[in-house]
Amino acid sequence: MKILMYSDVHYAPGSRDSRKLTAYALPLIDRLKEIEKEKTYDLVVNLGDLVEDFGDHERDLKNVRFIYDYVKTFKAKHVSLLGNHDIKCLFTRQEMLEYCGNDKASYSFDCCGYHFVVLGTFIYEGDKVVRTQYVSDDDLVWLKNDLADNKLPVIVLTHYGLFPEDMTGSYWFASNPIKAYMMKYDEVRDVLKNHHVLACFNGHQHWTRVNEVEGLPFYTCGSLTENINGDGKPDAVYFEVDINDDKVDIVIKNIRMEG
Ligand SMILES: [Fe+2]
Ligand SMILES: [Fe+2]
């Protein structure tokens, strides 16, 4: 099977952030749509942070609604994870359901003979605190049961990383590395280790990395719009993932923009 994968678009019309080059969000998605037309992909995956929040609920919801509609026009099935910035825009599970089509943070689906696990963080409504980095206890139980029932090779999709990677050199996380990965990552990995996991993909860190931890292969996809070299040009990175039997091939690509 063939997957087109991208991450951290941070759509935010009117933003003046010089690091997240949000003005490129729509042109880059347009280019991805053109790239998708040239080949046949079975799945398109966004690893989260489709929007950049302004802390203005109405404005943020307008942007969420717009960009979620915008990515619906990929030809293949489109899977969009909720990133921390997406969740900050959404105050309740009902809003998640309405705008994102997911009533659960974590869920799974089968595609082309593979079992995809989307492991999300969640909006906890009990104390009205919007949490963006925590997998819930319920979701951990769900993960164990889901994988126990599954016979297919597994692909794991998360926004946060699932291990405490060295963040030296990271623009966003060098001074605060704990913000780069999911809490309870060790409990998640303890479950995954007992199953036939072919690959784990995450975004959030705004750089591209390949790692192996405890036999699990991790691939971090950089941000589409990140001004990663500080030269005013977006990283424009995406993954083309080919999976045949148990073999996963990932080609790291960058979109060339005019001008
Ligand atoms: Fe991000
Ligand atoms: Fe993020």
C-alpha cells in the first residue's frame, strides 16, 4: 500500500509568526493534492496541528472548520490526527465530533491488510482543563484490547513522540524537551512491544527523524510550514510511505515552491 503523509500545517490566516510560515499552508496543501493526483495513494495522513490557535475561540473554530473542509478533497481516504494546537481550539468532545468527525481521541481502522492505530490525546471535560499531551487510562485499556483482537500488521499514528528523544538543536523543544513527547509513553510502548508493529509515525516536533527504540521503528515527520533553516522558506516536507508485506519504505520528500 502507498501512503502520503504530512504534518503540522498550522493554518492561521493573519498570523505573523516568523517561524511557522502559515501563509504557505494552503499553497502547500494544494501542491500535495497535485502530487496525490500523479500517483495512486491508498491513504493520506495528517499527523496533527492542522491549525495554529489564536486563543480566540470563534476565530479558531472558523479556521478549524475551514481547514478540515479543505483537506476533505484529497482523493484517497484522509486521516487527520488532533494535535495540541487543534485541541486548544476545541473546548468539548462535541466540538471534536462536529468539526473533526471523531468522537474518540483513539481509534483504529483496517486498510489494505494493515491495522492502523490512531492514538490521540484527549479533551478532559471533568475539570474543563484542555489537556493536549496525555493519553487517557481508558485509551490505554482500549489499546490493549484493540491489539489483542487484531491479527494484521500494525501501523501506529500519534501526534506526540512515543519516547524521550534528545531535543538538542530543536528550535521548539531544546529548552523544554518534556513537551516533545506523549506522557505515559512507556506504558504505550509496553503494549506495542508485544505486537507486530511495522512502524510508528508522529509529528509535533517540527523536524524529521528516524529512530529505533526497543525494536520499534519511529518516524517523525517535520512540519509542512516550519521555517526550519531560518531563511524564510518552509520545510515543505512530506513522507511517501510504501508498505509491502512487512517491509516499510519511507521516502522523505520536500515540495518545491515557486518564488
Ligand atoms: Fe506543530
Ligand atoms: Fe504539536
